[in-house]
Amino acid sequence: MNVIGNIHGGNDKVGFNVQHVRNVLRDERKKRTEVDEENRLKCLVWIDPRCIMAYQNFGDVMTFDTTYRTNRYAMPFVPFTGVNHHYQSVIFGFALMRDEHASTFEWILCT
């Protein structure tokens, strides 16, 4: 916020404040998380800027595999991976999911 304020001649001239930024981040994070009727985590997708860059460069072929219920919450871990130009594995993101229904896979892949 301070950097943007310095560019525009002060935080009061930016047009938004730190709380606005936090609200936007919260809303964007919610888009990548789905909860069930009891407000428990149903599925979560995580993609960071490094994953996005890897996907843009090497996303011609992507694989994903549900490692069946290996964590303590009994939620399958779903890594999205590919191969770079050195034949090394790269991660495009991952997901956690409560069930393996078609609708859950659809939500994860659309997200």
C-alpha cells in the first residue's frame, strides 16, 4: 500500500485502502475453496504465481492423480504436474478434495 501511495503522491490519493485490498484477497481466496452444507472444507485449489508461469511455459500436457486418502483428514491430494524442457517435473498447482464425485472434479478443473 505504501508503494502505491508513493507512486500516486500519498495513500489518500490512491482511491482504496488496506482493508479494500484484504477484502479483494479474501474474496479471491474464497473462489478457490468450496465448503459443504456444514461449512466444512469440501475442496481447495492452490495455484501461486510460480505455478501459473510454469503452466504458461510448459502446460501443453498436464497430468493429475488423486493419491487416495493419504493425509490425516482423509482428503485426497491432487497434484497437477507437467514436464519442462529439461524433462523435470513441474507443479502447476494442487487440490484437496473431500470426495471423488464427478461434480467435484469439474469444480476443481474449472477453478
